[in-house]
Amino acid sequence: MSEKVKFGRSPVFFETFNRRPGPIKKNMHYCPGCGHGILHKLIAEAVDHYGIQKNTKFISPVGCAVFAYYYFNFGNISVPHGRAPAVATGVARANPEDYVISYQGDGDLAAIGFNEFLQAANRGENITVFFVNNSNYGMTGGQMAPTTLPGQKTTTSPYGRNPLTEGYPTPVCEIVNALTAPVYIERVALTTPARIAAAKRAVYKGIQNLKERKGFSLIEVVSPCPVNLKMSAEQVNEFIEKQMMNYFPLGVVRDKTAETESRPLPAPVIRESADVEKILFTEKRKDSVAADFRNTSSMFDKELRVKIGGFGGQGILSLGVMLANMGMHRNFNVSWMPSYGPEQRGGSACCSVIVSRKMIPSPILESGIDLMIATTQTALEKYLPGLKEDGILIYDSSAVKLPELPAAMRTYGVDAIDIAATQLGSAKCANSVLMGVLAAVLAANGLNEADQADFDRAFAEAVEEKFGKKPGAVEMNVKAYEAGKKAFQN
Amino acid sequence: MAYQKRMLLKGNEAAVYGALLAGCDCYFGYPITPASEIAQSAALLFPKLNRTFVQAESEIGAINMVIGCVAAGRRSMTASSGLGISLKQEAISYLAAYEMPAVIVDVMRGGPGLGNIAPEQADYFQVVKGGGHGSYRCLVFTPNSVQEMCDMTFQAFTMAEKYRMPAYVLTDGVIGQMMESVELPAAVKYDYDPEWKMGNIINGEANCISSIYMEPNDLEALNKKLQAKYKLIEEVEQSVEEFYVDDAEIVMVAYGISSRVAQGALEQLRAEGIKVGLIRPKMVFPFPRKSLNSAVERGVKKFLCVELSAGQLIEDVRLAIECKRPVELCNRMGGNLLTCDDVCAAVRNMI
């Protein structure tokens, strides 16, 4: 007669628990009567049943199941308290072909890690979460958990949980049921063979959902903890059936498994160097200047320090970026530094640009400014003290009233914002008008003829780089630039 | 194909390019000024390469997602600023104990508390000394330009994997927010598949990644192993840039934006005939002890730490030279920046 072992050890378990320190290598570390062992067994059987042991990854929590990795022969990581669903997210996103199980107790999931758990559920991560609810913190010696019942005495609720100060047991499944993404939510218990059989069906479904890439599944297991609850096995089952179930009713809370389609595996990551470079880099311009090209005007012999200030929406920051970009394409060292944060949100915008043949020590300009562009009175007043006495000031004549200035200062007022709005029909190209003004001002202040023509070219290249794909934008900005130059001449 | 590899980028954006070219698969992050452009450009660029960007629910969520991704055998990174880094410290301690590589960019802002979003350098202690629990260290790169934000983020992946430990790119709001031209490095061919990843079959068993060592002797052994690794790193990986140290009587020590301001001051002071030099750590763990001690041996009389904190770097300078020379502090706090004039005045005061 052949002998068939019907309820033997799943091959997903290690034969000997060698990872367990100490002499006991055949038994689990869980206390007598604990539900973890039953749940471990159901999970091991389900993983074996669906043939996914090789790619199953298990996230071990902090709590009694912290040592789950003693038993299961599949990928495992023991993670910070409460963070299992976040770690599971990382694993599942990194390796979409993995089957990721997050296993958590009530403190780990519903207290310290409730946010990570709910957010993973809300994102609909392709993971299955097993939540062991035994109404107390087992590992640390029976303290109050989010699932402790009203009036229940624990080591940190020695007078019984008081709902007025400690609230009510957290209905995890019902809370998750308020979210759209989760596919399957069920609460089960382990009190009777029939309940264990139902739990087994739920566990199998959770594992099947993983295999079929259906999304987020949650199985809450109301589990006995006789040692910490100081009860016998019979008493703890009665406690679960008669008391816990009042707060944690068993059954399917949601099952969208049938109507949910399997998710396709995402497109493979692009890793080949040539492919990566093709996507990240732009093609080199054919007409770009040679690496040894140098503008010859003497104004470039020293650092050129430019401050641009105005109002958000006038293109102040992008004017600075464009200037820096033009400098870079002409082989200068350049830096661009914005004011950022609340100052920006208050409506004002400001940036510093330095163009230099040498290394630029600090990108922040508070003093020694060679050239300043101001389109608001506030910007003018704020940065004027930093402008050199013989510096150049370009300002918007309709918005700025000049105070008394040093005689050597060269000032140029142009109604740039108005030109952009009325002549060109868009305040958005005010910065290109200002760039045109700047070109004319530099021409009047020592930029030699060759460099004047080069400035025009550099601007055209920068505009094309920025707006090349936007129909009409290049033309409009070039028109604005010309309008700026013309406005200066007038 | 000839590519335009020179780009005008923010420091924050350059870090993302460095990561992608180094073969980073997944970015997990949470927005915070002045580091948000890292998350923003990651959100834009990672999907173009079929790579993963996740805006995590929190700083804690983000770093734990990094743990999962790295445990699965992929390259991963996150970024934040001061207070966000404080929140990540528990998980970074786990990374150190797991002996797993990860890259964390810290774009420092003003503290303590909510502080402000202006640049500071006051995360030095929490980043360099191991801000979480336990005796661990992280590699700490200190870029002072946009180019280095790219290069050092790239390098951080390589070195983190070489030594199997977390690596920081520690910078400040100025370097993160400023734009400069960057010469982008070539993309590496991605062939990373670490033996230690979770689930890899080792001796017939699926590998488990854990930081639990219930037996004190076992945990002590891990600690000794880590310390031996850190000692080796201190011997072979010190990285520094020196300016005019050979004949200097006063040597400034500065990293990040402060080192650029100091470099500006240096030119000015040298023009005045003052014998001053600059040591700029490119990494602060390992700390450049050799460079500092060799400066002591070469006759430097005094050191000046230039930093945007109440004096954090200065402690390591004093320790490194075992207080053989006076070390003074030139600093600003709260988001105020030092100017070249401030630094020049501090040096002149030391003469």
C-alpha cells in the first residue's frame, strides 16, 4: 500500500530552518496557538500550487513575522517598521516580472505604516498584502494595537482601551474599500477548519491575482494570539468569534477579480548605451562654432556680470537662460542663477548671469554688476545698489522711474513690454524685445562689428533651439528681437 | 551620430542626467525646494527610457522604495533637502546594514526646523556622521559645479556598488538651482546583476536580505566588517582639489558653493601677495586627512573653514589634523551667503 502524505510540508518551506539561530531548526518561532504558522502554510501551499516560487519576493515586516525569512525558500527582505508596502512597491516596479507579497501585522500596517499601506493600495500596486490582525502588538509583549477592542486590556491599556481617548478599532478592509484601485479585499479568520478552508481560498485568490498581474489584493486574517491575550486556545477562538468579529466582520469586501484584466508587462527598460544617448542627447548643429572660436571684442576680456529683474510672466528667467545659452554656444563659461521660492511666488522674478573666459567663482551677483535689465520699479530699486557706477542700465520706460544716478552710468529706457504687447501681440516675447535692445546697447558700448553679427546669429540659434518645434514661435521671437533693436535706435 | 553633449543645465537636472547615464533604473522622490527639479526632470526623462519614476507619498516612502528596487538588483536613487533627509535616516541606516548601494542627493537648505529654502550647509553632521542609528558611514560626494553634479552622481553609483553602501551627493541650494554648461559623459552599458539580490539562489537557498543579527557576536561581526570597509575607503578613496597649498601660510577649507566663493577670494588675496591656499574636499567621507596633514607638514600655520553652518565641517578639520594648528571659522547661517569680500576679510584678520 502506498502512503500519500496529504498535509505534509510545502516544498516552498525550507526542510530545515537553518536561518533560525539556536538549536531548534525544525519548528517555527511562533508561540503555541499563534495564527502566523497556519497563514505561512497557506501562503507556501498557494505559491507552490501556482508554480511561482522562483519569482516570488516576500517583504518581511517588523513584528512577530519579522523572522518569516527563516521559513520560506523564496526571495525575502526584512524591512523597516511599517514600510513593507513601500519596499514592495520598489521591488514590483524594479522587476515587474516578480510576484511581491507584503506581510504585515496590525501595528506595522495600521499604525506606524498606515500611510505607506494606503498609498500603495491607492496606487493599485501589483502586490498582495497579508494583514494579520490579532488585536495586539505581539512581538513587543502585548501592547495596544489599532485593532484592540474597546475595553480590551493590554500592557499599554491596563484599564482597557477607552474609545474616548484611544478611538475605535481600525476597520482596515472597509477603509481600503473606499479606494478605487484595489482589486480584491477579503477578511478571513482561522478559528475553525471551515474558516481555515475559507482563508485558504482567499490566500489562493490573492496569490492567483499576483500570478495574473491583476493589481492590489488585501487579505486580512483575524488571527489568534493566546499567549499575549493570556487565553487558552479555546478562549481565544471564542474571543475572536464573539468579540473581534463584531468589529471585523468576515467575508469578501470587494472582488473585482473577474472583471479586471491582467496587466501587460511594461516595455523593457532601454539600457544600450547607443539607444540611451539617442534619446537623451540632441543632434549636434552643423553650423555650431568650432571649439577654439573666440569673440574678439575687448568687453569679453573680463567677466561680464548681468542682473535681470522684473515680474513673473515677463520671461525674465528665460531671458537670462537664453543669454547664458548663447554664451555657452560661443565657448564662454557661463552661469545662471535664479531667485527661487517665495520671492518667485510673490510675483517678482530675478536672475544673475555671468559670462566669462575664466572659472566663475560664485554665480550670485550682489555687487559689481556690469549690466542690469529692470522691468519693474521694485527690481530696479532692489538691485541698483549692486550696479557699478559706470554700469549699463536697461529699463522699461513705461514701468520704471529713474532715481538720481551716478553721471557715469549709461541708461537706456525702452518700452519693451508695451512693444511686445501692442506691436507683436504677445507680452510673452517681451524677453526677445529686451534681447534686441541688449544687442543694440552692446553694439553702442564696444561690441565690434564681427561680434554684433555673431550676437544676431547666436540669438537665432538659441531661439531655434528653444522654439524650433513650435510653429511660428521662432519667427515671432526674431521679429521681437528686431523690434527691440529698432526701438533702441529710435 | 554626433550629439550635442554640451548642455546648459541646472545642477538638479544634471544629477538626473548623471544618474541615467550611469544606468539608474528607478527614481523615487518627494518634492521639496530647492531639490524639486530633480524629481521634475526625473519625471520627464526616466519614462523616455522606459525607466521608472514614482512620486512617493513621503520622504520615508521614497527611500523605502529605493530599498525595494535595490534589493531587486536595480540601480535606484532619491533626492531631497535637509528635513527630508532627516526623515530618510532610518532607512539609510538599514541600507548601510544590508550593505546595499543607493544614491541619495541632498540639496541643502536652511535649518533647523522648517528653516527656509535658501542655501545652507548644515546637513553636514547628519549626512557625514551617519544621521541614523548605529555605527555606519555613507560615501559623501561634494560637488561644487553643475558639471560635478552630473559627474559625481554618476560616480556615486559606481562607488556605492563597489563598496556596497549608500552614497550621498551633498550639495546646496545654489549648486542645485544654478545653471552652467555641462559636458555629459557617455552612457554606460548596463550589465548590473548583483549576486546578493533578493531571491538569487545561493547554496541552494533563495537569498534573503536582512539587517537582523539576534546574536550579539553576529552583530558585532557585522559592525567590525563595516568598520574595516570604512577604514579601507579612508585609505584609498580620499578626494580633494588643492589650490596654492605649497607655499601657503593660511589654508582655507571649503566645499560646495563655499569653495567657489573661497576660490574667488583666493585669487583676490593672492593678487595682494597674501600666502593663502585652498583645500576643497570633493568627498567628505572619506575625509581628506592626507591633504590636510600634508599641508600641516608643509608649514601651513593656520586653517580657515569657510562654510554655511554654525561650524560642522570645522570639527572634522580639527580632528583630521588633531588640532595641531589653529582652525578658524568664516561662516554665515540661515540662508545668507558668504561673499568673496567676507572671506577675504576673514583671511586678512588671521595675519
